[in-house]
Amino acid sequence: MNGERKLDPESLGDHTDRLYRAAWGLCGSREEAEDLVQETFAQVLRKPRLLRADDDLGYLLRVLRNTFFSQGRAARRRPQTQPLPDDLDRVEDKTAAQPEARIESAHVYAAIAALPDDFRDVLVAIDVVGLSYREAARTLRVREATVTTRLHRARQRVATALLEDESRKPASRRSPSR
């Protein structure tokens, strides 16, 4: 074996204190040093190691140092995150759905669903789906003039239903005038 011998896993515990002090010197933090020593032992124990000399500690220190530098390189490749400051000014996202808008949407859709079938179909085709009057007429198999009339009446009914719904709310829950 040319003077080579296997690293004895049982002897690793004899070097823990010195490896820990060396790791603390490298890291500057007690907790990081503990993690580094643990990772060093994990690396050494993953597969059998052959040593050329009787210097277990020297070998372990080299593994510790290499592990430290490898972890540092890996950490530099990862994106660095910073905590947000406590005095952060909030910026309103105009595109985000506001809770009030969701409630209003629910009321609008309920009013649409309550319409008679003919009115609801035209309103959904044009205002919800976004079809043109001509496309809606073709889809619903009615004349374009019929679409126009039904749409007008459907919008009136939805507006009336929403106004009635608004007037039933207590004054403290009504949405502010815009």
C-alpha cells in the first residue's frame, strides 16, 4: 500500500476540539464553526480515506479549510437577500384587486345572474366576454338591433339592482362616492 493507511473513523473524535477552534477562527462565529466541523466530518465519513502519513489532524484541517472555501464559493453564487427595513413606506399597487372591488364584483355578478335569460346572455356576451355586437348577434342567433335593445335593458336592470342593494346597506358600510 506504499505507506498508505485508512483513516480510522473512531479517531475523529480525538480531533474535534482542535478542528472546532480552527473552524471558529475561519468563520468568526461559534455556530458556523460547529456547522463547518460537522460538514467536515460528514465529508470524511462519506467514503473511505487513505492517508499517506500518520498526520490525521493535518488531513482533517485541509478538509476543513477546503470545505470552508467551497461553502463560501457556493454562498457567493446564491442570491443575497436583505431584510426589509422596519420603516418601509408602502406603495399602493393600483393593478392589485382591492377587497372592496371583489365585493363589488360579487354583487355585479349576482345581479347579472338574476337577469332573465335573454338579457343575461347578451350582457355576458358583450360586457363580460367582450364580443362585438355583430359577433354576439351571430352567436346568439338574433338580429344586431335585438342585441342592442336587450343590452340596454340588461344594463339598466343591473344598475337598478346594484342601487337597490347599495341603499339596503347600513350607512357605515356604503362605499364612498367617487
